[in-house]
Amino acid sequence: MSEISREVLTVGDLNRAIAASLEERFDTVLVSGEISNFKAYDSGHWYFSLKDEEGQIKCVMFRGRNGQVGFMPQSGDLVEVSANLGMYVPRGDIQLTIQSLRRAGVGGLYEAFLKLKAKLAKEGLFDAERKREIPSHPRSIGIITSPQAAALKDVLSTLARRAPHIPIVIYPTLVQGPDAPAGIIAALKAAEKEKAVDVILLVRGGGSIEDLWAFNDEQLAYAMAQSSIPIVSGVGHETDVTIADFVADLRAPTPTGAAELAAPRKDQMLQELEAIKQAMLQRVRQRVEREAQTLDQLALRLSHALPNPERMREQITNWQLRLGQAWSVRMDSWKRNQVHFQSQLEMLNPQRTLERGYAVILNVAEGLHAVREPGELTVGPEYEIRLAKGNASVKLSDVKT
């Protein structure tokens, strides 16, 4: 066949033919590489290239797909993608249309997470029947986390705001890295041995699946399930889920959320006490009214049945007097109980402690952390001293312990 007799293709026709051939030849492909030239357009679509030592290829991930990634990629990230191979006809560029994207290596971790989750679920560690009830009014609260974690400051701030009268015990441990699971388990055992807290908050801030991997440890899961103290987990952000969350007696979306679930609000407790008081008074009034009506009925019957109405009136008067005296005695008892409860509640008020001549030393640099030991006092940092009638800022020039 001569050159003249062959069909002449336009560039667009040729590119479309190549695109169709690629789509027919290649099914979904799995590709790993390094992201370069990443751009996120206002449309929500992502455009970038995947490269390694031997080459690179253009990629596009449309908005409907990239919304499920869970993080914003950056140039230099090592990723694994599932994609369709094709060609962008207008430019003649071969490209990958990305269907899913994850960090390189995360796939294996996630598969391990799912495998362990299925195993523990089959063993019943996640069953609702074995969950322990979180006390509504704990006498003390334990916190297991890293002393350097930002999550600890958030939790302490929340507890100080909601329930400043509840003592707090911190069990410090690593929460990231290969030694973290053993440290967390040791902290759990220490809390059980001391028996000083009624509920435990297991918390740390957010991070990648690698950062949170200590909370996917199998031995930690068993230790949490065997704990005699109820556990509230607050690991990562709301979208982060770990094995510890499934085993815990209650899962909070964040560390702050864990503190809110474990500590009752002081003002709410006062409202509940007032509601109980009003309910008691209402029931007493109702009982007195019923007894008074019964007394009236008895008086009426007696006045008709007995031949001496005057004598019966005297008896009725005596009964009324005795009832009034009994009612007065009971009311005095209830008032004494009310005064006792109010006194007990007042004893919990930190201001009363200050008015007795005590003071609280707060470390300003650590977010107004209360100083509890002499070793926490150092020369240089600013401290705030809270007294009964005001505050004062001081700096120590010398500390002797």
C-alpha cells in the first residue's frame, strides 16, 4: 500500500486511539513513588507527578476521590496509589487518574490493625457487656499520658474548670515509639496497685497512624480489658481510631472530650442538690396536706358518732398540736441536714482554704500549673501566688529544700 492510500489521522484522533488502547490494555494499577509539583486547585482537584530514580508520570486526583484521603499531600511525600492509566488527549500526556492514595507503608499497618481488630472482637474484648460504668461523681481521676504532651495541659485545664474539687493523679509514660506500649501497661498496673483513682483517662494528641501505633498494641488491649478501674480513651482527633478506643469502657473524640466525660460540672452538681431539696419540700407539703384532710374527715366522723362533741374537739385540738410538734421536729431535722450538706459543699470550695491562711503557688510558664512539691520551685520563672484576697506575681532568687 502506498503512502498516499493510507488513512491520515488528526493528532486528536491519534491521541484518542492511544488513550483507548491504554485503557483497554491496563486495568487498575498500584504505583508507589514520590510526589512532586503538587498543586491543589480551587476546583478541589489535585495535580502532581509521581517519580522515582528511573522516571516520572503525571497524575490527577479529582475532588470526589481526594476527599477520602484524610491528609493534604505535599511534594516529597512517599505514597502508594491505586489508579487508572490513560492519556489526557488535549496535551497528549500519559497520566494516572488516582482512585485512592495513602502514605507509603501505611497499607501494611492498616492491614495489621484490621487483623488485630477482628481477632480481639472475636474474643469479646469490644463487647458492650464487659464495659465498666464510668462513675458519675469520681472521688479522684487518674491520667495516663506523656508529661510533655500538649494533651495533658488541655485535660488539666478542662478538669480545673469543670471540677476543681476532684483530686488528680498523673501516671507519666511514653505514648509514642516502640517502648510506649510497655510504658502504658506499667502505668495501668501502677494505678491498679495504688487504688487511688476511680477512673483513668488514657490520652494523647493526634498524629499519623505511625504516631498512634502504640495504642494498637495487642498486649495493651488485654491489659485495658483486665483493668479493674474504668478507662476513658481520648486518643488523637475525632477521626483517629485505635484498638484502645474499642477496648476502653468509653471512647471520647479528643483528650479534652475525655476530661469532659469523666468530670461532673460543679455548677451542675449544685443545681442537682437544689432540685433534690425542692423535691423533698414538695413531697413533705403534699404529705402534710393529705394528713390534714384525713384529720378533717376523722373529726367530722367523730363529731357525729360520739355523744360529747366538746370532749372530741379537745382531743382533735391535742392531735393537731401533736401533729404540729411532730412536723416542727421533722422540719428541724431536714433543715439540719440541709445545713450539713451545704457545709460539706462549702468545705470543697478552694476559696475557703485560702481564707484560712493558705496560698496556692502556680507556675505561669507551665500554664498556671499548681506547684505541689519543693522540687518544682526554681529560680528565674515567674510564679503567681493566689491568696484569699488577691493574687501576686513573684520570682524566686533562691530556693532551699
